[in-house]
Amino acid sequence: MKSYCCSAMQHFAQFECDYCGDKLLCPQSIIHEDDSDYGIIVHDDTKSIIQINYCPWCGSSLRKQDIFNVSKVSKENEIQK
């Protein structure tokens, strides 16, 4: 199971509407997730998405490279102690 930065991001990234059938057209769907990219869905009937690099709720970086660098620095700091 994929981990998310916060419960709000998990809820909206995994949201599926049983009524609409298309996440990009559902007015209740806010976040689109594609591999390692995240975006905010623009509800203007064009299926547009604005890519985001930070979580709108907790501010955590959503880029895999940033997440890797943070964990790498944390491990290096532990080794130095």
C-alpha cells in the first residue's frame, strides 16, 4: 500500500466516485495522482490538471527526489552520531 504525507492527501488521492465514473469530471474529486506526480483537478470540463509539488494540507514535498534526499540526509546524520 502506498504511503501518503497526511490523511487528507490520502483521502483525496484515493477518492473514487461511484456516481460519476470519471475522476477528472467529478466535482468532488480534488487531487489527481499519476505515478509520482500529483495535481489539482481544474473542474472546467477540459480535464485539466495543475501539477503541484507540495501537499496543500500539510506542506510536505510531493516530489520523489526531495523525499529521497531528506531520507538520505537523515540516515547520514544517524551515521555521524
